[in-house]
Amino acid sequence: MLKESYKVIGVMSGTSLDGVDLAHIHFTVIDRKWQYKILESETISYSDNWLNKLRTAVDFSEAELKQLNQDYTILLGNIIKDFILKYKIKNLDAVCSHGHTILHQPQNGYTLQIGNLKEIAPIVGETIVCDFRVQDVKLGGQGAPLVPIGDRILFSDYDYCLNLGGFSNVSFEQDGKRIAFDISPVNTVLNFYANKLGLPYDDKGNIARSGETDMALLEELDNLSYYQKPYPKSLGFEFVKTVVLPLMESYDLSMEDKMHTFIKHIAKQTALALPNRRGNMLVTGGGAYNTFLLDSMQDYLPELQLIVPDAKTLEYKEALIFALLGVLKLRKEINVLSSVTGAKKDHSSGFIFDK
């Protein structure tokens, strides 16, 4: 008999490098109807030293990546342990952790999320469910996006679920299947330029709003080959580093104009990615605080209602859904959809490490 109640912690670190998101979740499932409550939640920022390591790790050697994985596993384990102690959390079924993506090359049969070594379990002192992407890539899938099964289970009232993080991704139902894919870079690019101005991010998109659209740059961005590819498809930081930023840096424009133009690009590609531009769309992730981005999306999608949820769901939706993926793994139920990733079959992904 499967349980009807689970208490878990979901842990997520995204490519925008905002920090480690932790959320204590209480799930209930009765007659296959899932409900959730986000209890304590917190984002732990990275030190400058760790930010530098994570930004540059895409260029690390194999030996350097191995050491980074070991060091990050210790860091992440202690962050989780401290979170549990701080909020006096007890009687957990598991901690469900995504880790942090360093390399994502599904076309080469490879993806690397650090922080998922088995050593994390004794550090935390809890059962750990983690490393959800590797199995999917071995099955011929993209290993991403993984959030859509959570969208289907927890957020079926919305026609679309859009996440605006380091990259944007969307999921929706079409012909009885869940469809999902990465649309474009978002905060990986916007934060790059904000950082150049000495800021962690562009608050509400106000700096970008003050700029102007450069039509030549916008056209080149829109014509990048990724946008012509059919789904399933996904993006990694390699695309930003080797394609997007070199293109943008080839233009002699102000930071404001580059950021303004890129937001128009995100908004346009979001509209083009949707098969039907009516109904409603749940918008989550750090980019949902960028009001200039949302305003620009609304300009391209006048008949679609953009819905930003409560702050906890907005900020911790990915941690919430990786918590759900972990619970589904514990239940030996499907937690990755082949219609989304392109894998050979639906499957139950992740590794379970006992404390």
C-alpha cells in the first residue's frame, strides 16, 4: 500500500546562479489527486568564490570537474543539513535534490549535474533522491526539461506553464501528450550584462526598459538555428557562451540597448513557441519579477492571460517539482515523460542513497 502523505525537501540550483533553493514540502495524494503545501523555504546565495567556479566550470578539465563535484557535494550537503537544523525539520521521507548543471550535451550522450555523489547522504543524515537527468540521456532523451510532469500533476488548470530562469521553458498538453522544451536563454544573458554594471540582476527590468531595440541584433538573434529546430530540444550554458554572447558582443551597443533587445527577443520567441496564443499561462521563476519582460510578452500575446502565482510558488516551483520527482521515484512511478525529452520510453529516473 502506497503512502498518502510525504514530507520532503526539494533542492534546486539553477543556471542563473541565484543560489540554492530549498523548500520543505508536504505532499498528499488521494485517489491519484496530488496536493502540496510549501512550508519553510529559503535561497542560500553562493560565495563569490563559488560563483566564479560555477561560471567557469564549463571549461574545466576532467580532473578539475571531478574535484569540483566532490567539493560541491560537501557544500550542498552542509547547506541542506543547516536548513534542516535551522527549521527543526523532522520525520522527512527524503531530500530530493537536482544538483547543479555544469555540462549539458545530450547530443553527445552526456549531462553533468554536480552535487549528486552518494557521499551527500551521510552529510545530510537523510535519504537522498537525486541525479534525475542522466538516465534519460542514456535512453536517448534530452535529459530536460524534467519539470513538465509536475506541471501536469500539480498545475493542470493552466493552458501553459512557463518558467523564466537561466533559460525559459514551457510545457502544455497537446493531443493527449505533455509537450515541453526550452525556448531561449533568459537570466543567463540578462544577468551577464547586469553583472557588468556591477549589479546582481536588473531589478524589474528597469535598466533594459530604458534602452532601445536594435533591429539588426534582434534579427540575428531570432535567426539562430536553435529556434528552427523541432522539439524535443533543450539548452545549456554552452549555447550562451559560444553562440549568444559572442553575437551580442559583436555589436557596439550600450548595455541598456543590448538588454532591451534581448528582452524583446525572449518575448518574441516565447510567442512563437506557443501553438495557440489564447487561454492562460502560469509564469514562474526569477524572470517573473522582470516587469519589462512580462510587459513585452503581453505585447506579443494580447489574448493570453499571464498569471504570476504567490511568491513561494513563483520562487520555489522548481524545488517543489524536483521534490515531487523524488517522491515519484520512491513510489517507483514514472517521473520523466518521453514525449517531453525524446527518450525511448517514459521512466522513473534518479538515484536513491540511504542515509
